[in-house]
Amino acid sequence: MIIKDARFVISNTDIDKCPKSDKPEYAFIGRSNVGKSSLINMLTDNKKLAMISGKPGKTRLINHFIINGEWYLVDLPGYGYAKTSKTDRKKWEQFIRKYLLYRKNLTGIFLLVDSRHEPQNSDLEIMQWLGENEIPFVIVFTKADKLNKTEMETFQEKYVNKLLETWEEAPLMFVSSGETAMGRDEILSFIESVNESLK
């Protein structure tokens, strides 16, 4: 897939104010500071599309981007940031879950996981929740440039084994880096194939 055009559409916390649900939509979600904005900018080849911040918890809204006029890419607020107040965390959790459950054209979730860390409870819990609610998702391991090939393979193997403790089979996984564009072609090809299957 070649990205010819990627534009910001709208930010909000109300599913009723999201763009018209007439195009496939892919949401990116993960722990705060996992590298969502970097991955989005890498995929769209636009370093200024999604705002990148050194401070976790910066994304607080549902951010819609229209890609090639054909599908939506959605940047969701990060979870698991300790310095966020309980009130804010609960509020964010409510509108994120509402979006994930009731957005009619939501085609799939890209759940981002930092490849430098052991499986985190917050990631495993949301995977479990997505599975229980039959919401399709794939895993994207981010910041893979921080590990060598052997370390990455070992990490993936350990992660799969952890998931297989409770899952019959592990979801599809991608390895990525916002710095080196690793995984870009694979992720975009996957989106393209899903979009084609919907026609």
C-alpha cells in the first residue's frame, strides 16, 4: 500500500461525534509512551501527523485520520500512566471502551506493546477484554530497534508462551520501529488485504 494522503479529521471523546461510519477503521491503542504517535507517523510517512510528546499520557482524545480518502486510522489515548488521576483514568476508560464496543465500522485494533518490557498486566488485561468482547486485534511490538535480532526473537517467544497460558492461539504479531520504519510494509499490507476482503 502506498500512502498518498493522510489528514487529521477530528478529535473528541464522544462516539456520536466521530466521522460517518462508512469506511474501514483501524484503532491504535497501547500503554502511555509505547510509541503510538511515532508508529502512526512512520506508517503514513508524515512526521507531523500525530503529535509526539516525551511526556506519557499526552493523547487524551479519540483522534481520527483519513488515509488515502479510503480508511480511518485512529489514535486512542494511552492507558496505564500512573500519574493520571483516578477520575481521569476512569473517564478515559469509559469513552475508550464505548468506542471499542459500539463503533460500527471498527475493523480492527492494533495493540501496541513495548518490546523492551516483560508482559504487562495492563496489556494482558485489555487483550483479555478484547477477546471476551470478540473485538479483533493484532499485536504490534514497538521500539524493536532497541533490541538485536536474537533478543527480539527471544522476547517474542516468551510473549507467545505467556499468551498461550490463557489463549488457544496467539494473535497475529508485527515487529516495528518508528525510528527505522521496520514493519511498515507488513502492517500496511495487512490493512490493505483486510480492506480488500471487505469489498
